[in-house]
Amino acid sequence: MCGIVGYIGSREAYPIIIEGLKRLEYRGYDSAGIALFDGKDLKIAKTKGKVSDLEACVEKETSKTGNVGMGHTRWATHGVPNDVNSHPHASNSGDLAIIHNGIIENYDALKKELTSRGYTFKSDTDTEVLINLIEDVKKKENVKLGKAVQIALNQVIGAYAIAVYDKNKPEEVVIARLGSPLAVGIGEDEFFIASDASPFIEYTKNAIYLEDEEMAIIRLGKAIKIRKIKDDSLVDPYIQELQINLEQIEKGGYDHFMLKEIHEQPRAIRDTYRGRLLRDEAIIKMAGVEDNMKKFLNADRIIIVACGTSWHAGLVAEYIFEEFARIPVEVEYASEFRYRNPIITEKDVLIAISQSGETADTLAAIKLAKSKGAFVFGVCNVVGSSIARETHAGAYTHAGPEIGVASTKAFTTQITVLTLIALRLARAKGTMSSSDFRLHLHELELIPQKVEQLLQVDQHVKEIAKEYLLSTNCLYLGRGYNFPVALEGALKLKEISYIHAEGYPAAEMKHGPIALIDDRMPVIVIAPSKGHYEKVVSNIQEIKSRKGKIIAVVTEGDTAVRDIADHVIEIPDSEEAFSPLLTTIPLQLLSYHIAVMRNCNVDQPRNLAKSVTVE
Ligand code: G6P
């Protein structure tokens, strides 16, 4: 996690770096820092807190001048978030400075070694160890900065995206990556460095994404040179044209990114199936699936790996794949899968789901599955991300940039992509009749307008939120396709409002959670008319008999639940399998409003980060 921004050129670096850090704050926001070369010296300012705190700190303590600089927004791994542990870190001589995203796992051994040779450390970070290791190599081997970085990185175990600067060589920055993303924006006589392209999209559309184990020396007036860290071999730089624009990463009149992203869902879902769902021709066209159809059809099973909200989308997909395409599916937390010596064969298809395409555990699970010969398919939102590149094939969600840390439109678009795949496979396998297939295409195409209609419940949900903003616990229940939605609803609430919330399959309530129910316990029950409706109504009765407060999500026109529940939120009717795309919307809004009323930082909840590039 952590966000990195660097600039080298002829513009003032300060505003570019500060604005860039603000755009990267989703990656971590417990401390921030900046180093600027003012023509004579390297000025470092850093502080605990957000980028806005850094601005105040620079205002007080140092200058904003310089055409070369780098900045960092941190999500602490080693060392608590405080001023000293913030990046950039300088070497003992003060000549070198570094910003780092990742973890140096063998930092302790390296630190002991460096300490024994007289190096001292101000911070508790692994990063300060790395910059002194680089300085040590540079002096001992009498090599230039680029070489010193390379030698040092070959001694390091862990993950990193780094930018290193030597104040005696002001026109040069050395960058490297292993496991954490790093992009270089190429302008005319200027370079931008960042964890993703958002800090530089208004300056250039040309970018190079560094691959793992690559480093680059960026010098003003020279073409960028990329080398393999291990063997020093040169790599041809691949310059990509960026597709995102500034508007997509701004709030567009909404109070929070999360709210904007909730409201973007009709458009996002439409963009996800656009060009893929061809209703008139009654086909689904997805190149990544088509080109690998044999692999899918011969698969003994599909293993889905993901983390967080993406894992919940995977759970919904399990129901859909098994129902439509009759292929056995297993859904795994990537972090568990990668460490439990799983049985993987060449006949397995692994689908990795990730909004950011950078989640360290998901990436590791992919590498493991590939090493065992499985076919690996990615479902990512961020174009060109590590997971998109590491997988054999894939399908993008096309949700557009998601900036709110709590995932919303990524979830619904992931479900949409996975539904398209399941439908395509169902046709190929003959597990769905052509009339059912047509019906499903038609129904899926109706979802965006139903979401649009559903978003009008906003005010009603806000009123409900007022009654529960002081709750300390909350239960979410759903069955079948809507069990994962219950998990996702609970995750949204705890992520952004810090209210303890649990999601459960409704019938499991009897096996434990029912003990928690009393008149102060709100229970959100997802009870659409299709899919175990009567059973869920019985569960609602059981909650009512124990005086629990019931907020029910029901299909419009429902009367049975209305009589028992304290509040109902109506959703439009739909195919049972598509109901998660609707039921999840009011739950997103409920969490959002409760969090806003509790004065929580909705877009940047405490302790979280959007892109988890450490395991
Ligand atoms: C973090 C984010 C979640 C996200 C999860 C997986 O925890 O805060 O919103 O669901 O990572 O991220 P991915 O990018 O792989 O979907």
C-alpha cells in the first residue's frame, strides 16, 4: 500500500506531487511526506496525518520550490504512523532519499549488519534500512546510484516500489519494483513517477508500467532505460496510451467518492456488458473466454480466489456458475489458498477477482496456480494492473476508477462480468436452453435501469439510517444468492462506520447469532420474493419474537414482510440470480448514510487502504 509520486522536469514539482498524493490517498493515509530539490539542497518535510497536514507542515517548515521531488502517503507496516517513520527517508550522509511502498522482510538482519558498521537509524522503518543499505553499497563498491540500488535490491527479501534520489545528481531518479505497482508518465522533457497513473493524467497520456523485478534510471533529456534487477539485461520499454481522464477521478458534485460510485452503478454495469451482451444476436462475446473455451469446458472445477469485497463477488459467482453452467466452483480467500498447499491440477481453471489488480495475496495465489499448470483467468477493474498482466486471459469490469476505499461499483460490475461468463459457458455446455438464455440476456440488460430506479430509495434509506446510527452491533441475513450480499452489506457497514456487523446465511442464525438479538439489535434481512422467500419470512418471525429491529429488503409489492418488519426497502423484481445486483444497492446506501451521520471519513476509513499490496 502507500502511494508514491515523483516528478523530474521543468515545472514546479510541489503542486504536482501534492495533488498526486491526494489522488493516491486511497492507498494509505496515516502519514505523508515530500522531498524537494531546490537547486542546492534536498528539503524533506513529513508528518503524521493526511496530505492536507503535510501541506500545513511544508507551509511552516520548508520551501515549496524545486523542479525535482518526490512524495509519499503511507499505510504503516513497520513502525507506528508518526512524523519520524513517515517517508521520505534520508541516508546517514543525507545525500540519498527514498520513498517506498512494500515491506523489506529481512530488514532486521540488514539493520543489525549496518548498525555493526556504524550506521544509525532514526525511525523504526524497514525503508530507512534500505536507503542506508544502498548508501553502504554505493560507498563500498564505489558505484553509481543505479548500480548501488540494483546490488542492494539483490540482497533484499520482500516487496517494493521505490524511488531513490541522490542530491548530488539532481537530474536523475532511480526507480524499481517487485510486487508493488509503479508507473512512469512520459512527458516532453519531463517524467512523472507514481503508484498509478492518476497523478499525471492531465500532463501526459503516455505511460510505462514497470514489471516485477525491473528497475529504471530516469534522467532528464535521456530516454528511459529499463533493466532487470537480477541480471542487468535491458528491457524494451512498452509505452501505453492511458484511457482514463480527469473527470473520472473527480467527485463530480457528490460529497464523497463512495456516493458518486454508488450512483455510477447503472452506467458501470452497462459499460461492463456493452459490446459483450448482444441480445439481438442472442450471443455473449468475450474474447478472453472465447479464445480459451476448451480450457473452460474441460475444467474439472473452477477455483475462484479473491480478497475482501471481490471475494464476496466470487461467492455470488459460485451460485451463478453452478446454477447456469453446472461447473463445480470453489471460492477461496487468496491469503488462505496460497499457504495451504492446495491441490491444483492442469484441469483446473482459476479465476482471480480483483478491483485494483494489485492485491498481494491474490497475485501470489495466481502465481501458485500457474506453477501447477492451471489456466488462470483474471477479472480486474484497473487496466494494465499486475493481475491483469499476470493472468493467462481475462475480462475487465470497465467500472471506471473506484476511489472510495469501500468498494461499491467494483462489486456489482464483477458480478456482471462473472454472470456473462457463466451464461456464455452455459450456452456452450448446453446447460441452459436457448429460450432461457435469451430471457437471461434480456433480464440482465434491464438491470441498469432497475438500479437507476432503486437509487431513488436514497432518502428513505437515509431516514432509516437516522434511527440506527448509534447502534453498536448489526446483523445481516440472506440466503442463496443473497447470502454473499449479507456478507458484503456487513463488511460495508463495519468498514466505514466502525459499527460491528456480521453477515450470516439466514438459516444459520439459529446456530449462534440469535443469542445476540434483543431490542437494540438491528437485523438487516434480504428477502426478495424469489428464492427461499418463505424460509426467510420465518427467520424474520424468529427475530421479531426476540424483539430484534428488522430492516427488510423486499421485492416491490411485498405485503407479508411489511407487516412484521420495522422498515422495508423495496427493490424492483428481477431474475433470482440477478437479485444481488439490486439488493446490494440499499445496503451500500445504508452504510454510507450511517457513516456520514457518525462523522466518519467515508472515503478513507481508518486503518484501511484500497490497494493492499502487502500480504
Ligand atoms: C481492500 C479494500 C477492499 C477490497 C479488497 C480486495 O481490503 O479495502 O475494498 O475489496 O482490498 O481488493 P481488490 O483490489 O483485490 O479487489
